[in-house]
Amino acid sequence: MEATVAFREYATDWIDERPGLRPKTIEVYRYVLGRHLLPSLGTKALSEIKEAQVRRWRRSLLDGGASPVTAAKAYRLLKAVMNTAVDDGLIRRNPCRIKGAAQDQSPEREVLTVRQVFTLASVIDPRYRAMVLLAVFTSLRWGELAALRRSDIDLTARTVRVQRTLTHLSGGGHAFGPPKSDAGRRTVAYPELISADVADHLERFTASPDGAIIFTSPNGTPLRHSNFRRRIWMKAIEDAALPATHFHDLRHTGNNLTAESGATLQELMDRMGHSSSRAALIYLHGRVERQRTVADAMGELAGQMLADDTDSASSGTDMAQGGEDEA
């Protein structure tokens, strides 16, 4: 009897019953479910969804114009729902068995040079200069930066404490919630290089109470990402003559800079707020490539030294032979 439960009913309850999900995550799940899963699978009973139907659903999704990233996101949600259905004894095995379907290849993120970062910081509205610099030199996410309070900054220790994140709901309003994971609760140090910028921002743009939000709109309300992008960010990118760049690319730039500075895997994970090493290893891979470049340069230098030694030895032999002839 239970096996006849419709996917629509079960998947909707599945989202509602997930413990500890952030409001933004719930919103994303509901969107993906309604947009990409329910139109094809909503009326099907859980027991009716077989491997072949999952393959056809995914193929139609891609053929219909969905990006590989979107298809992978929808597939992961479907697989998670069906995993729970297996645990609940409603189906015998998960029909989501397409190798590699859960993996996506996101477009390569833009990496700015340090010069480009400071050019951007110099042309953006002064109210957001420190936000740009902290995004790079602490690797904080947009929501983490937008949720910071005065008490989260220690000017003497040059640290930022991350305890919460800001999310905006599609129906309006906003919510402060916990970071994405326990590892997201962290304290990150920033360099002396931007210390004066952070202190200046607190003095000019942040209210005095410890609980005052550090980065706000001009009227003191929490930042909304869409408004910031439209009114502030796009103009700054144009003024700085930068390629198409997202705010999140600042975090990516900072992660690369951290890796290039010699950070260990654990140090990268700590700064990024990740409990898994998978994301951090992406940036360490860049260091491996750089090490290969350095090694090649070392090889060229050593080869040149060997060649110089050989030339010197040959020259010495010729001189010796010439001396013997003269004798």
C-alpha cells in the first residue's frame, strides 16, 4: 500500500521534514522540485520510478535547455529523496544509478590579480570598499559578510568571527541563520595590508552598538544581493574595466591567493569554512601546477649550469693542450 505513495507527496514532505536546513536551502529545494522534477515525475508512484524512466527524465531535462549544472542539481535532489524512500521501505533500491549524473562542471571562476582587486576597491562606492577587500583576504561568502556585526571584528587581533549568514527569501524579507556547516563557524585573520580600510569603514559607516550590522545599504538596512549587484556591483566592474565578474569570484580569488601563500590543506579548509577537503584541494591543485612550473625553471637553470661547466671544462682542456703544444 505504501509503495503507491505519489512522488509529489513524498518529495514535498521530504523537504519539509529535513532537520536543520537553512531557509535558502529549503527555497532552492522547493524550486528545483517544482521546476524540474514534479512536471515529469510528480504523479508517478515511488514504485513506478525505475532506472529507465530516470534516464529519460534526465535526457529530456538536458534536451529542454537545462544546463549540466542544473541537471546535476536536480538529479542529486531526486537521488536523495529516493534514498530516503529506500530507508523507509517504500522501494527496494534507488533508481538513480546514472554514473556521473550527480557531478557538475561549473564554469571556471574568474580569478582577479591583486592589482585588479585594489582597482575595484578604489572605484566602488566607498561604503563597500572594505567589503571587497575582506571578501578577498578572508574568503568569506556574500551572506557571511552581509551578516557581520561590529562585535565580530577585532581590530587589534585583525580577525573576523563568522557566526551567522544572511539569506533573502523570494517572497520578500530576510533571515539570519547559521553558516552552511559547523565548519562555517570560524574566526579568520586578515592581513595588515587592509587593516586601515577595515578600521576606516567601522568609523565611517557602521553604527556604534556591538550588534550593529557592518555592511548595510545607505539607509542602514541589511544588504540585498540583487539590489547590490544592480546598483553598485555592475557599475564598479565597468569602471574598473574588469571582465564579467561575480562577487563570489572575490572569494575564489582569495582562496587562490591563500594557496599561493603556502597554506596547508587544513589551513585552507579553516579559512574557507569547509569540513570536507574536496573544495580546498581544487586550490592546492593550482599550487601543484605552480610547483611544476618552478621545477621546470629549476631544471632549465640546472641544465644551463651544466652546459656552462661543460664549456668551461672544454675551454680548460683546449688551453692545456695548447700549452703542451707550445712546450
